[in-house]
Amino acid sequence: MNRNVSVNTSGGQLDVDDQRGTGPENVFWVGNSTIPPTGTYHVCFAQYNFTMFASITNPITATVKIEKPPNPTKTVSKIITSDIDDYYACDSTSAHFITSIDYP
């Protein structure tokens, strides 16, 4: 995700872009807009700088935890078995799509 606020992030920000570890990476809203705008948000996984990229013999499990109080935390995982190079396209048909979140 782009760490900076832009029209593409709906005002959401990434706390840290963990390019060397396993996260977590948190998306949040601050200032006058501490809650996300109403809409559907797609969550996708992008392999950026891995020592070994995903493959059938080296699967990577991507896990997303969604905290949307007062609802219980939702956890969604997907096993990635191929290197995906289209980092900037994220919709329900993307190969690296994990889940969607409707807000509110």
C-alpha cells in the first residue's frame, strides 16, 4: 500500500511498510477522518522483496485481521503459490485478492 494519503487511499494510511519481516502492517485513518469513508475495500497481497517468492514448493500464507469495532475481529488467510507482479491492481478478480471489507 502507498504509505501516503492520496485520492487512491481514501485517506487511509499505512503505519509501516514492513519490507523485511512478516508484519504486521496496519491501515488507519487519522485527523478529521478517523473512520473510513463508506464503501467496499479490497485487500490484496503483494510480494515485494522476498528472499524466496511464492511457488508450489514454497507457499506463502497471507493473513489479514480486520478490526471494525464493535464487531469481533475477522481473520482471513490465503495461501499464495505463485509470484504475482501486478501490485497496483486490486479487485475481486485479481490473483492476489484476499478479501473485501464493506464499511460500514
